[in-house]
Amino acid sequence: MIDIPQALVAAQERYNGDAGRAFVAALPGLAAGFLERWELRPDGPPMHGVSALVLPVLRPGGTPAVLKLQLPDSESEGEPVALRVWDGAGAVRLLDHDPATGTLLLERLDPARPLSHVPDSRAAVLVVARLLTRLTAVPAPHGMRRLGDLAGALLDRTPRALERVPDPAVRRLVADCAAAVREVVDDPGDRLLHWDLHYENVLAADRAPWLAIDPKPLAGDPGFELLPALANRFEPGEIRWRFDAMTDVLGLDRARARAWTLGRVLQNCVWDVEDGRRPEPRRLEIARRLRDGDRS
């Protein structure tokens, strides 16, 4: 029997409704089927994120691994493709994959040692920057979701979202983010992006100090990767240092990186407004400080 964490059940009901409930109901049988198919033995309690159940397992011969069971969507469908391209260079290694269900067999890292546990936030930012340097060094493969398409659709949705922002200062800031995206949308880049490299998605490993997990990949400009490291472990006084450090390590054009970071803020603000929430204050503060530059 597989113990399905209640937090995963709640997340699937919240975000995926009937499809999420059906996915949760099928998980015990799905897990049993892949344990048998890939000759795996359970090796510890299940783990989970918002959208996936992760089971520690042992492969034939005793090699540790994890079985990741997830409900396929437009974000996760590129995960095995990206992991194959990276082939363990900066990211967890893919061992097997079932295209029909989106199930992944991955090398086992150390879930007890995420980058979020590193006390020095500046050291953690530099770890993220160095990983991004490796991950974004390769062009995205054909068929990957494209930042240019996402950004174009985002700009189309922005006017309606702005009408629903009552605070004029916030509305002006979000409009400035959209203006910055318009300056770069015609040149969105072609690098393979992780898209979600926050501190909980970086784990310690035996073969490397740190490796990335759980990509939501797309093809685009590496400047679109910076926001999670600015927003997580949020410290307003560190925003400019983190931005400068990451653009320096990655060798990015600062103006383009600023525009795409504001674009990432715009994406989150539009999502918030469309879901009936106020734009998140910490992301607005990041946008304000990047927009205003040295005046902040």
C-alpha cells in the first residue's frame, strides 16, 4: 500500500479538480505497476510537491533512485526532454521515463539537504547562478515551449488584468513591467531554461555539491530565470546585490536581464489578478527596485 500524503490530495483537488481527484485515486495502482515494471523496491516514506508523488526506491542491484508520479501538463511534459539534454550536468539524472503517464525514474539526491538550508543567502544565490550557467549553456531542443509565445500571450492578457488593479501605483508598476517586456519580446532567446530554480529545487548530491530538480523547461532568455532567487528568502536590501551577482556570473546583458525579470513579475501579477488575488508585495518590491535602479 502507498500512503498518499493529504497535502498532495488537497493540492490536486485545488489545482486540478476532477482530474486531480482521479489522479490521486489511481496513484496506488500506478505506483504498484511501475514498481513491478522497473523491478523497484520501496525504500522509505513517500515525498511530494504540489503536483507529484515521489517514492524512494532501490533498483535491481540496490542502487538508490526515486520514482516520480505526476499528472502530465504543459509544464511537466518537457521535463524528461530537458533532463536528457542536460544528462546530469547541473541537474538530476533521468534513468527511465514512461511517456504515456509522465512517470519518471530519477537518481536519488538528498532531500534532507536543500539549498534553502544554507544559512548564508548570498552563498545560496551564487549556487543558483552557477547552476543556471550550466543549465542555460545549451540551446533548447525543437518542440520545447517558447518564452516568446508565453510573453506574447501575457502581453495580450495584461490590459484586462490592469483594469482589475485598484491601486494606481501598483497599476502603474505592472504597466511598466509590461512596457519592459515589449522592448525584448521580439528577441526572446533560445537557451534551455529550467524556469523554476528556487532554493527548494536545488538538492545536495554525492556526485556533485548541488543539482537542480523539477524543471518546468522552456526555450528563452536566461534573464527569465532570475526571479525565484530574488523572491525566495526575500530580503529587500539584497535585491540589487542578488541581481548584480547573478547577471555577473551568468554573463548577461543587464538591461535585457532586467526586462525579462520584470516580465517574470508581470507573469505572476497577471496570474494573481486573474485568480482574484492582489499582486504579491515582495514581487512588486523587486520590480520597483529594478525599475528605479539606483534611486531605490
